[in-house]
Amino acid sequence: MKDFAEDWMLTTECSWRGLCGVTTLAWAGLLAFGLAGWRLAGGLAFVLGLTVMGWLDSRTGFLPDRGNLVLALLALLFLTLGATVPFADAVLGCLLGGFLLLSIRWLSHGGLGLGDVKYVMVLGLWLGWRSLLAALLTAFVAGAFAACCLIAAGRASRRQCLPFGPFLSLGGYVGYVKGVELWQAYQSCF
């Protein structure tokens, strides 16, 4: 068991209380938004994965491939149970997310890591393309806001890298619980 914990970077420095608190609040949010059945079960697994991946990236600047693989396999499981989005939407979300973030990575000359690209592809499997767009918008706005606050407070410079995984996790949560409604609100504007 020790090797597993070390491999996942889940060591004694891990703030278990913080992780448990965030996960519990997010689970309560799923219940408050009225999720039930397999959608709720999928949401519980998804939120746990989002929390761990966001925490790992914030602490280490690294989104592990194994974490992405576990979340992808869980997405496929819940897709087969009909708990998430239609299969075609999931595949399109995965491909669209990969294309968008690879494009940003290429244009920014490596400003995003490949872990972020893979993580967004997994989020696309869970959310489908419509909710993924809402998740990405949420992540970019939250990340920009946090970066501006850190720069204004003198705790970061414009050239400093900021882990994007926690913001992707936040966006993934928003996309899971309200992505469809956000997409419909956007469409009603045009």
C-alpha cells in the first residue's frame, strides 16, 4: 500500500481534512441540484476524481496519467449505464477538448502542459461537448481572476506559471451540474 500512496503522491503532507471538506461540499451540491440514481453515483465518482486531480496539480504542478486513466475508465462505465451524456456527445467532447487545448498549447509555445490537455479530454468524456464548453469558460475565467489577484497582491509575476488543473476541476464540476443550462442560456442570447 505504501508504494501506491507514494506513486499517487498521497503522502502524509496531504491535507486530508481539506480534501474531505471540499469533496463533501461538492457532494452536497450534487444532492442540492437534484441529481439521483446513476447520475448521482457518477457525479460522486466524478467529484472525487476532480478533487484529487485538482489538489495534485495545485501541490505538484502535475496531473498524473493514471488519474486521467481512472477517470476515463469511470466515464466509459457511467456512459454505458446511461448516467452521463450520449456516447456521440462524449466522443465529440473528448475530441473537441483535446483539439482546443492542444491548439492553445501550440499557440502559447508550451504554456499548458500535456496533462492539462489529457485532463480536458477526460472531462469531455464525462460532460459532452456542450457542457465542456461551459466548463472551459468557467476554468478560464476563474484562472484569469486568480492570476490577476495573485499578481495584484505581489504573490506572482506575469511570467510565472499557475497550475490550471484546479480551475479545470472547478469548471468540470460546474459543467456537470449546470453545463446544459448554461449552454441553453448562451443559445437563447442569439
